[in-house]
Amino acid sequence: CMASQTIRIPILYYHNLTESEDDVGAYTITAETFRSHLEAINEAGYTTISFEELSAWVNGESGESLPDNPIIITFDDGYESNYTLACPILEEYGMKATIFVIGRSIGLDTYVDGLPMFPHFTLDEANEMKASGLIEICSHGYNFHQVEGRDPDPARISALRLDSETDSEYAEYMQSDLETMKSLIEKGAYIIAYPGGKYDELSESVLSGLGVTVTVTTEQKVSTVTKNDPQSLHLLGRISAESYSDADELLSVIDSLINK
């Protein structure tokens, strides 16, 4: 019976959607491509779950078992297109997704230096998505996404300690960043996707010490999660689904990684 005590969980990630082929880029795919992915995932027998459900299962809180072939769909950064395009398509299929939002970009369409950027959804829109029961809003950090040359130096471009910081200054920064995220998205702040997938032993120990229960990377792999082993929720890998415009190709990548 032990077999049911571990699961292999594929986690997919996307960023931005567009209705126009002309706007497709490294982090932007068409809504049609996204729809074709959902259709294929659905037909292949996967069931979308949230990190909250996964955590409840691992920590034995829910008493419920997970569906067969669970999968998690994620979006990074919190673009407006998640609200306008992704959410309606997810609703159509009754599928769930998690959005890792950059706290300081919520509701903005210009960067701190005043230059335009892709619009990000507002806090009201985030709460509306959450209220649908399909969307979970989690953390991409409040302010770990600075850009060199556009933010004050030294720019904090990831969740790693700055060279100029002591360990305890870093821990203090991380604590205040987490508190700010908590004021915006409540318990979703304790589920963090590392910006750029960058982490180290220090970031892991500091975040764990602050009560962060799930950390997610961009390592292209399927993670094994184990009941009663909270540590197995740390450093979960993800598959860059937006790299595969062909849904069948995406499915075969998921398949080969699950069976690795």
C-alpha cells in the first residue's frame, strides 16, 4: 500500500498570453495554444490541483486523497492577460491554475523608472480570480525582480543574498518582503516561486525559518512528493510549457519526465 504515499507531480509554467500571433515571444504564447494545451492535458487524463491541495495531502490535513494523475498549471509574474485570457479558458474546462505574482508590479503597466511594461492585473482582479475557486494567488516575491540599470544599484534580481548584505540583513529583507506579500495575498505568500529559478542553501533555510512551506524552481523535472514529508514540497521542478507550441509534444515531454 506504500505506493500511494508518494506521487510524481508535473508542474507546468507559463507567463503571458496574447490573442495575436504577432505578439508571440519568449514569454508570450497565443491563447489558442494555451487552450490546445489544456485540451490535451484534459484528454490525457490529468486533473489540475492547487499547491494548497498538494500541501494538505502531504501534511495529512485534508484526509482526502489526490485525484489520479494530478498536475499543476502555473503562471509567473501576474500579467493582465492571466485575468483577461487565461482565466476564461480555465473556467471553460473547469481547470485550476496558480499565479505567482510579483507584489510590487500588481496593477501596473509602467516600470518604476516610468517606462512601459506588460500590464499586470490589479489586486481586485486577483481577488476575483481567487473567488472563482479555480485560481490560487501565490508569491513571486514582492521585490526580487529588479532590473540592472533600471533600479537603484545594487539591483536585487533574484531571491539570493546580495554581495553587499550580511546573512542577517538578508534575513531581515526577506522577512519584510514576506510580510508585505502577506498583506497583499495572505497565505499565498508562503508558497514562493523563485525568480529565475535561482536559490541556494541560505535562501532555503531563511525562507523555511520564515514559515514558507513550498518553494518552486524552474528546473525542468517532475518532482516526487511524499506524504508526511513537508521537505518534499521544497525545490519543486517545473516544465516550461510555453516552450512547446505543439500540445502533443508537451504531453510527450511530461510523460518522459514522469517516467524518468
